[in-house]
Amino acid sequence: MKNDDQLQKNANEYDVIIVGGGLSGLSLSCLLGGIDGLRVACIDRDAPEAQLKSDERTTAISYGSSKILARAGVWDAIAAQGCPIEDIEILDGNSPVLLQFLSGEVDGKAFGWIVSNRYIREVLMARMAELPHVDHIAPTTVKDFTVDEHCAKVILDDGKVLSAKLIVGADGRQSSVREFMDVDIRSWSYQQQAVVCFVSHEHAHRNRAVEHFWPEGPFAILPMPDHKGGGCCSSLVFTEHGNKRDGLMSLSDDMFLDEVTKRFPKSYGAIEIIDNKRMAFPLSLVHAAEYIAPRMVLVADAAHGIHPIAGQGLNLGFRDLGVLHYLIEDAVLRGGDIGAPELLLSYQRKRRPDNMAMIAATDALVRLFSNDLPPVKLLRRVGLKAVAKLPMAKQFFMKRAMGE
Ligand SMILES: Cc1cc2nc3c(=O)[nH]c(=O)nc-3n(C[C@H](O)[C@H](O)[C@H](O)COP(=O)(O)OP(=O)(O)OC[C@H]3O[C@@H](n4cnc5c(N)ncnc54)[C@H](O)[C@@H]3O)c2cc1C
């Protein structure tokens, strides 16, 4: 019979420890928790109840990401509260619609689904609770890490030590795992912030997403399911220059509504800001020079945080999770080491080119669309019109938007 010390020791031994229980860490827990014989811990510094209350954002989940969430056993539940995007309209300043993507042009498939982050989190947490070999350890803070040839350990603030064959850093842009790995980062601030809120409107959105580029930054209207009171609803991402305290966040509720109303298409009818709530997020880019170190790997925003201009940050992260899940499952089936250097190298080789391409594309979009110099304005209008007229270019952009 095992004594208490032995039981305690085994309870603290995992195959994978995921540091960070944001949307990427929770999703990875659900993916890995489905692999037979794997024991997974997901650690977060915030209490789950607090996390559920603190994020007023929505995520545009691409078609490609929906496949990964289906593998994690959560897509049907998430889709039930999502709103499909069937039409994307792109406008520039005071111009009429310059480019329109219709789902009919891609075999009637939705470009993606808009889902509230709160709801995605709820579904992921519920799924984790069902998985017998996944422990959600929160709130707790990681004080330190140690790594040797055979295992890696995290030391928690209460002194408890957890060990695993692999530690995954899913702890966001200020990743402590990345800091411990001591990898260089490339980073800069866009000197912009995104103010997000939910808007109720008189007329239906007809599953249309609008991306309107103003000189001060993009103004994105994303279709949502009807809100509790039964009215039509969209989520808004209103970007402005400067991480200003004196910007949109400092306006009174009425003044903020005026600014939103000025930019909202008249076809939506009268609008209101739901519960008069808004939140601001400073926008920056961060990219780690390496995603791996002995027995450690970075995923999602811990590896690459991008501007939300194309709604692709988490979708890119989901693609990291898809690859890591595939490699770990394959190693488990072969009886191999899930923290082996070859596995980690293979992950990095598979993910860096895709991440770098998306970083370059979003960065170019931000620079192209946050600029009102006449030659730049002309260039982007000509560019958008050209894409609208060239079926192959249009198909390419539509497929990228879908994450295929
Ligand atoms: C305005 C806005 C709109 C966006 N819209 C979209 C969109 O439509 N589509 C899309 O794909 N992406 C979008 N994104 C990007 C997306 O939100 C992020 O890519 C995503 O939230 C990253 O998730 P994550 O789990 O990797 O990191 P985070 O959400 O940052 O989560 C990290 C977690 O780690 C925890 N943590 C941190 N440090 C520690 C530690 N030391 N110990 C324990 N826990 C720790 C934190 O508490 C947190 O829970 C948007 C971003 C913004 C700002």
C-alpha cells in the first residue's frame, strides 16, 4: 500500500503542465485531456469566476479553428451561441463599400463565427471539469521553474512543486515561461488602443461583418446572436490612436454613443451601447525568437501577439494548439517522449512560417490602413478594388479569412 507521501508525490506528477488558463491554455487542456493516458494540469493566476467576469470581448473564430475546437469536444456547444459571418464588407473612409466577401462565393460556408469570450471560456471550463485526467489549478501563481534532462518542474507560490515531461507556456504576451526560457523577443507598440463594447440596434445585421477603415483606426462591427432582451446585437471594436486616458474611454456615455453613432451604418437603425459598458486594450506586437527550450514550449500569445485588425490572433494560436496536439498524440501512440527535443523542433518548424506570414500581413495592414497620406490612400483603394475584380485574389483572401 502506498503511504501518504507517495500518494502526494504522484498527485503532483503530470505529463503536461500548461501555464496560463486563458482561451488558448483552456483549449489545449481540452485537446490533450482527450488523449488516453495523459495527465494534464492547467494553472492560472486568476480565479475562474473572476476570469468569466473580466473579458467583454468577442472572438471571430475561423472555419479552420472550428475544426480544432471540434477535436477538443467543444465546438457544438460554442457554435450554439455563435453568430455565423456570411458577408464581410470593407469600407475606407467616406468611400462606398470597396470590397465584399459573400459566403456564396466559398460554397456557402460561413467565414467564421462571432462568439463572446465569456461563453467560450464557460464551455471550455465545463469540458475540462468532465475530463478525469485534467486538473484546473487556479488561482495560483508560478514562482519558479526548474528543468533537467527528464522532467521540468513548476514551483507554486504555496511552495507546492509540480513536475511534468513538458511545460507549455500559454500565459499570454507577458509570458513568465518565455522569460524563464530566456528567449529574445521582437516587440513594438502600435500606439493604438481598441475600445470594445456590445451595441444593440434596431434592424437586423443579416450576419454581416463590417470593417470600416478610418484614418484614426479600424472600426469593426461584428454580428452577434440577439441579446437577452431579444434585440439585434453586434459587437464593436473601435480602434483609436494613442493609449490615451483622454480618448474614447474618457468620454461620457452620451458622448461615446455619439462617436459610435457617427460611424455606424444607417442601415442598422437606432443604436444603444448595451449596459453602457466599454473596455480598452492597448495594441502591440510581440514575437518570440524561439518557441522552444528543453522541455518547454510556447503557444498562442506567449509566442506571438498580433494586432486584432484581421481578427486572427487567437486563430493563429489555435493552429499552434492543433499542431502540438497532433505531435503529442503521435508520440503517445508510439510510446515516445512527449518532451523530446525532436518533437519540440518539429513543432517550431511547422509553426514559425505560418505565424511569421500572419505577423507580416497584419503589420502591413495596420500601416496601410492607419495612414491618411493621399498616395497611401490611393494605393489601398486601388488595391481593394483590384482584389474585388480578381476572382483568384478574392478567393485567396476569403480562404485566409476562413483559416483554411
Ligand atoms: C480587442 C481585441 C480583439 C480581438 N479579436 C480577436 C478575434 O476576433 N479573433 C482572434 O482570433 N483573436 C482576437 N484577438 C486576439 C485574442 O484575444 C488573443 O490572441 C487571445 O486572447 C490570446 O489568448 P491566450 O490564452 O494565448 O493569452 P491570454 O488571453 O493573455 O491568457 C493568458 C492567461 O495566462 C494567465 N497567466 C499569465 N501569467 C501567468 C503566470 N505567471 N502564472 C499563471 N497564469 C498566468 C493569465 O491570467 C491569462 O488567463 C483580439 C484581441 C483584442 C485585444
